[in-house]
Amino acid sequence: MSDEEVTYWDYLKIEQLLQLQGGLEGDYKQLSVDELHFIIIHQVFELWFKQLIAELELIIEKMDVPYVGEDQIPFIVHHLNRVNKIIKIATEHWKVMETLTPQDFLLFRSKLGTASGFQSFQMRQIEMLMGLKQSQRDTHGHGSPIKFILRIAGDSDFGKKVAHELAKFENAKSLRDCLHDWLFRTPIHGSTPTSDNDDENVDAFITKYLSIIKNENKTQLTKLIAAGNDPDKIRKGFDATFSQSEEFVKALDIEEDKRARMKRIRASILFIESYRELPLLTWPRTLIDQIVEMEEAFVTFRFNHARMVERIIGRRIGTGGSAGVDYLDQTTKYRIFPELWAVRSLLLAHHNLPKLLNKEMYKFASELSY
């Protein structure tokens, strides 16, 4: 390392950085202040995306192991918290973008040609790292956004790099994959996947939990009917809700060859959320909370993006040819971790929970891994 004094601008490459806002002209002084504003905000987004990718890769690396030690969970939670803070800060950037009026944007919109945020390959990488599957994507206006990006990448050196990166991420293990592996190993009343009769123990937990829910429903139903509500209508609502809960926790909506694994994963979420005050479950439930917060923040990011676009260009077709706001609104419906949300419909009050077995197993300093 050189003994020469390092300056702030040398370390951060400020000279090079400030030369990157010139647009197609290559000189920011030839741009309107509104176009400069547009360019800078989108470049800031891409820098945040770069950091999000690095954070998610690190989290996946720490979780993609057969044994995730208790001491590693706080580290993972710390970086999930950073991810959440970044997404929330990036979401606020849409408010800054909204200071661009429709007329201001129309003065330079044609210069974008077919360029569009739809082409942000880093956003697609983030989605794949989180666990969004190709089958979940909306194809409003374009078909697969991945295939679209690969098609426009062409034969340029950077285009080839983009294609390589997307292929790598599409085939890589996601946070959702790692989370499911980790949840699958959760001890439920002391029973693990390697325990004798684990399937029977998990089924017993689920059966007991559902029976308590059914009894609670009967009590509430009786009160509502006594209060003058239509008995048939109320009973039908409770029956439908219970059927949905039973289908979820028993994984009856999953293909038969994958059902046993998903049933254990969902039962594990239910167990952690129900007995979350136990010392050994404190960090696991915090990890789950952070992932729920991450998805909520990402949905809010997408929603604010759609409202910003609608405010500035209304319902026009997007510059890249997508359906514009209609496409963006569809993406707000994506859920990468639906199980973490769905389990909240089943949770019981602490005093109604099934009696915890093997309580000693969930104290601090256990050798048990998750």
C-alpha cells in the first residue's frame, strides 16, 4: 500500500462517479436539471440494489449449511435488518422522484427510447435471491422479464456479463430455499426430522392445535349467534376459515410427493411463532420477523413505485413496452414467503396453546441447531 496520503475523493472515486450523470450527451451541463434529477435517482437505486445483492448473498451463505449455530442467527438477523433499512430508504426516493412534474418528464422522455426500469437486471437478481420463481412473475406486456433482458443484452461485453449473472442467480439457492431447509430442521416438542416417529409427533402437534382452534371457533360462534347474527352465514364463514387453516398446516395444497416436507416446514413456523418467548426460539422468531418485514418493505417499494409512475405519466404504455402502471400494480401482489404470512391466521393466545413437551430443550446454551 502506498504511503501517499489518501483523500476522501480518491477512496470513493468521486471524480469518476461525478462523470457518470451525463446522459446520452455525456455532459450533465447539457441536461435540464429535471433530467439530471431523473438520472441521479435511478443511479442511486442501482447502487442500493448492488448492496442488497451483496447482503442477500452473505445471508444465504450463512444459512446454506447443514448446521446453523445459535451464534450465527444474530449475525443473519443483523444483515436482514440492514436489508430492510435499505429497502425503506430506497422507497422514500420515490417521493423525491415525484417532485418531477408530468410536463418536466415529457420534455426528455423520448430520449429514453425503449429504456425502462423493466430492464434493471439487478432488480431481477434481488428477486431471484429472495426466491421469486419464474412461474410467479406477471407477464403483463412482455412475457418473462428475464428473457426480455437476455434478448436485448445482445453480444456486447456488458450484455454477455448480464446474461451470465442472470443465469447464475436463476440457478442459485435462494433465501426462501435456505429458510425452508432451516425451518425443516426445527425441533417440534423436542422432535426433529431424525427422531423416531417424527411424522407422528408433528401430526399430533397439528391435530391438537387444530382441535383448540375448532373449540375456540365454537365459543366465538355461540357468542355471535346470541348477539343476533345470522347463524348459517356466520357458521359458513367459520367453517371456510377453518378449512383453509387445516389445508394450510397439513399442506393439502401441495403435491403429494412434497407434502410431508412442506407440512413440517409450516408446522415449524407455527411452533416458533406460538412458543416464541422460549429462550432458544427468541432469535429464530426474530429472524422470521425480519423476513416478514423485508417482504412488507419490498411490497411497499413496489406500491410506491407504481403510484409515482401513475402520478407522472398516468396509464401510458411504459417506455420499454410494458403495460406501465398495470404491470407495476401486478408486482405488488407477489409474495415470496406466503407461509410466514398465512400462519398468522392460526395463532392461538398463549394461555390456549397445547402444553409444551420437552421444555428443557429450548433453554439457552443448547447444542441443538436450527
